[in-house]
Amino acid sequence: MIKSMLIEYIQAALARTEYEIIEDDEEPYYGWIPELEGVWATGTSLEECRENLEEITGEWLILRLRRNLPIPSLDNCKNRYLR
């Protein structure tokens, strides 16, 4: 059950991703999730950027949980589920 809640949260977060293409960069695709402070990733393609962002979001979430830091609510994913 916890695993499915984490996956649901990550999917909700990824749905909020904003992307930018940075010209003349080795990894020109840049993505970030505005609601999650410090969560961003790059990639050589949009798909690679998204995969990297998914991994970083999972790591960010685990770190927040371990340190008992607040986690923003996204869609129907509520803080009460992620204590």
C-alpha cells in the first residue's frame, strides 16, 4: 500500500513538470517540478530528462520522509498519507 501511494505521488508530481530546452548544452532538456523545491533534472532527450526527474523525485520524497520534513499535497495525494 505504501509503495502504491509513493508511486501515485511521484506520478502526480511528474504531471506538474515544466520543461525548457537550453541551447548549446550537452543535456539541453531541463525539467523541474515547481511545487517540489530543489527537484530538477536534465537529459539529452525529453524522455531521458523525464526518467531522470522521476528518479530524483523518488529520492527527494524518501529524503523528506526520513527527515520528517513536510511534503506538499498534490492532487488527491495528501500529506496525511505520507508521514
